[in-house]
Amino acid sequence: MLGFLISFTFLFQVSYAEVFVPPEEYLPYFDSNGVYTVIGNVKNNFEYAIIPTIDVSIKDNSEILSKTIRHVPLSSGSEVPFKIKFPEVSSDNPVLLPPNITFEITNKDPLFLEVIYDETLVQYEDGHLTGRIQNTGNTTIFNPKVYAVIHGYEQVLDIVQNMEHINKIDPGEIVNFSMYPDPSVTDDIFYYSCFAPVDTTVVPVTTIKNGEEFDFRYDSGAWYSAAKFNEEGTVLSIRGYNSYPLETYANFEFAPISGNEKFDVTLNDEPIEFIQSIDEMGYWHVAFNVDPRSQGVLKISGFEVGIPPQISKIPNWIKLNANWWSTDQISDDEFLEGIDFLIQKELVSSPMYTSDDSKQKIPQWLKLPANWWATDQISDDEFLEGIEILIQRQIIII
């Protein structure tokens, strides 16, 4: 067992000049709704991939307000924009403080998602832009996004992302996207740059529910802030606003408390259409469209009292597969489907990822550690770590 669990993890957090936000690309403005907004662009000059975390602070009268973004993995030599809003700002002249950047070294395979630079990449008179992205790799990319920096004639004006939700993009597929600036900067736009396709990013939120911290996430072309629960812990309220003249989307993700929750959604106390679903990891999703130039208080009701229990990072069906495979009830290929899922969800890093069935292999002696995990003799983290080591050493080939 000890040999299987040998760790080679090389993660640390530190701040260096090689990971930075250029001062000329880090600035604030008040958006068209009067919300204080900070934009920036993180650059990675290291020879390896990182996961950057950006702490942004402002001085609002005598109070310091701070927010944090843990961004997507950033490969060597690349950059990715970010935007943070501070609806709490009450003064007319808040002071933006220098950003604090930390990072973790990570394994990040190249993302084969490219913006097509041809006549279809068009900037219009009203300031918005349309274009196309293509998946040039051999695996499907789920929930991709495209970021860009908008410039005026002498300074950066805004950071934007695609307005439409892109569920997935298959190998070779080309998908259209559009971007809209905040109406407050439209008249000053000169050009777009630093297009950065990424394989999804979500906004983490923490609020208090039944006296304890409750974490959830959302993915949206709109912005949400000031989340809070009612005293019973059954209704979540959060203020949202879409300043763009285009319909966009929102997808909220919650850890289940019992798994029997039935949600209802209102905007400004009026019911809206939504879809409730549960993903492979066991998390609830509440998704809906957001009207153009809309704002108000969103309420999601139907939460059960209490805090969610600890949820495994690995879906239960993979653990069940490990148990069946270790007792010869399913084939190697069926077990490898679960490992392939872990790689796609980036729970396991695989720099040698091929998705070629003819090259797949797995040692039969792994059935013993798989049985240890299936019977709770080793933890999820120990199992994931061991699988990752075996893949990196090409003992397992997926």
C-alpha cells in the first residue's frame, strides 16, 4: 500500500515578478449601474503552468474592502483577464490598492481552443464584437469561455467575456461567440486584444447559513453580489445585474444537504423559468436565462435547514466500478472509463492523455489498491494521488 501511495506532489504558494498584473492593465471604473469595478490581466512568464489567486483591495473612506479570485490554470507564457465588482463601495473616490498575487504550480495540458482571426472577427459601431472559436484538439471541451481586453486610445477600458453559454465544443467544431462592453465605456472603444479562451471558470461565493459558512458557485454573463440566507436558512437572496443589451445566462451550483431539495426561483419576487438538475459529482444546478439590461434581487428557495455534509470529489459510480473491477465483475475498459472521467474533470492530471482505446493499458495488480479504496481502507485523496503517479509514469495509459 505504501508504494502505491508515494507522493510526488509539488505544490506551493508564493509571489514572484514572473506572475504579475501590468499596472497599465489594472484599473477601476464605475459601470453603467454605478458599481465600482476593477479589471486586470494576469500574465505568467514562468516555464510551467500555474493557478493564480488575485487579491484585490480598495480603500473606501476609512474601510478596506477586499475580494479574491482563484482563477483558471494558466499555462506558460499565457495571460488571462479578470474583473471584480464592489457594489459595497459608498464613496465617490475609492482608492485601488496594488494587487496581491499568489499561485500554485500545476500540471496543465495545452488547451486546444483557438480564436479564429479572419473576417468573421468583427468589431461593430456600437462597440460589441463577434467571432468564432474552434476546438483544434481531439477531446471535447465543456463550458468554454473567451475573455478579452478592451482598449481605448490611451488606456485599457474593460474586460469582457462571451455572452452566450457554450455547453461544449467537440473536436474540430467551430462555435460563434459575441462580447459586449459595459455601456459606460462604449463611446471610447478603440480595439480588442488578449483574447484568452479558457475551459470554464466559476465565481465562488461564501455566505452564512444557519450560523455556519455555506459555499456555492455560479457561472454567468451577469454579476451577482450580496448573497444572504433568511433566518431559517431556506431562502438564498442575491442581487444580480446584467448591464449588457443582450440576453445571457446564469448557472448556480450548490452542494446538496439531503439530495431531496426542490427549488423555486424569483426575480424581484416574480417567478422565472429555470432548470434544476444534478451533475455527475452530485451537485445541484439551478440554471436560467437573464434578460438584457436587467437587475434586481434573485431569490432561490427550497434549501433544507443545515449545512451540506462533506461530499466526495469522486462520483460514487466510479467507486462502485472500482469495487466491481477489483472483484472481476467488469472489464478493464469499463474501469478505465471512470479514470478517463477523472482526467476530464481535472481531478487527476494526465500529461500523456491520448483517449485512444488501442493504446490503453492498466496493470492487474492495481485491483488490490482499487479494493482498498472501494472498501474505505484508503481515502479519496490517496487513491487520486496514486492513480496520478501511475499515469505520469505511464504504468497506466489512458
